[in-house]
Amino acid sequence: MEEIVLNIYLDIDDGRIKNFRAASYRIDGSDEEKVNFLRSKVEEDYSSSYKFDAPQDERGGLMTWKSFEKLRKRNLEIGLFEEIFSEFGVPDEPLILVTPVIDGKVGVPA
């Protein structure tokens, strides 16, 4: 089934998420094929991806990588990406690949 899929990046400096980035594709295939496609694009998509503001607390503090990981382990991180989903017009429960970029180095997708 053809759908919009996203490579999402977390720009992390000094343990804090400075911003999100995202690149989208409209592709067909199984979920496994789509994930493999996104993985193949991780390195090249980062430099051309669109930048989005990262979440902040009420005092303007940036979320830590550890806090994000706690949300991810409970499958709650998806709510942080609503602006990205809206911008790219993706349906509910989109297929995404999230990759940390720590101190400028593109990491392994989560």
C-alpha cells in the first residue's frame, strides 16, 4: 500500500534535543520494505531534511535524550512529532524511522 513515510532525526547536543528534522517519501511496499528504504536514506536525508522546533518545558528548557528514551520505551514519543505529521500530511499511526544525531554524528535508527 502506498503511503507517506518519514525519516525523523533528533539533533542532540550536550545530551539535549536541540531540534527535530524530517524527510518524507510516498512509497509502496510492505512495512519491512519501507523501513529498509528509510534506513538506506538515513545518511543522505539528514542534510536536506526540514528542521522543526524541539519540545521545551514551561521554563524553555530542552528535553534530554534520556527523557526521550523513557517516552520511547513506553511508546509515547509519537506525540512529540505532531507538528511534523501535520506539515507532511501523514495519516494516523504513520510509519516512521527515528534516528539520533549526537553531536553532529548520524547514529543508528532507534
